[in-house]
Amino acid sequence: MVKEKPILIVDTREKQPWCFEGDDAFADVVYEKLDGGDYSIRGMEHIITIERKATVDELYTNFTKDKKRIVAEFDRLKDHKFKIIVLEETCEDIMNPQRYYVNKKKINKRNPKMPVAVVTSNLTKLMLEYDAHLIFGGMRAQAMARGILLHAYELHRKGQLIVESE
């Protein structure tokens, strides 16, 4: 019996997407606009989504200059069972003020504790108010996201991942 493989969806707005081309675990990789998030599985787009964040600076920008956009995105995802934020940083990176550069000269001229507080408080908000799961993936972020999506697909295929709206 041939095992059915999922189709990975990569959001078309993802600027530098992870490369899954040629990954035998997926039947195909397609680029389509998702309601929110950057990665999902065909047929499960309203069940699970992974929002990828590459750097602490990206997070800081999301929670300051782009705050309305990220809040609107998570509002659109409110009915998704699994909203997962996969960070390409470690928890240590997030808590280290030296990892944040808040201007074009790459110098943090503000209170060095302020960017850490902004990011951690807003990540907490996403977890508590939007039931988002947070993964500090570091260098293994892509592999972790891949594993999460494949496992969710298998559970869903076996009828073990039940979503009330289905």
C-alpha cells in the first residue's frame, strides 16, 4: 500500500521561504495565499498554520511598526485549531538585548531591555489571547515545522485530529 503524502502550502507572501522542494515527505509544494501564517497542508488550511519568524528584529518590527498587521493576521486565524509560531531563534536569543538592532545603523540606541520586554510581552499576548503555540527552533526551526505539519497530517488522516467545525 502506497502511503498518501500531503501537499505543503507555502504562503505567496513569504519573502524567503524555507526550501522544501524535493522533500519526499510531500507529494508537492505549492505557493498560494494563506489566510494567515506561512505554511500549511492542503485540506488543513483552516486547521493548522505555521507562522515563521526569522529574527528577533523581525519580531520587534512586527510588534512595533507592524503591530496592526500581526494582530489582524491572528484575528483571521482565531478559528484555526493550531496556530504555531516557529522562531528561528532560541529563547536565549530572544532574551539577549544585544541581538536586537532597532535602527538602520544596527545600533540599539534605546534602553537595551526595552526591545526584549516588547517582544516577550507581545509573544505572551499571542499565546494567551490567540492560543498560539510558540516554538524556539533555532537552527532546527525548519525541521521542527516540517515535523509538526507531517504529524498533524497523519493524525488528521487517521481521524485522530478532530476539529469541531469539520
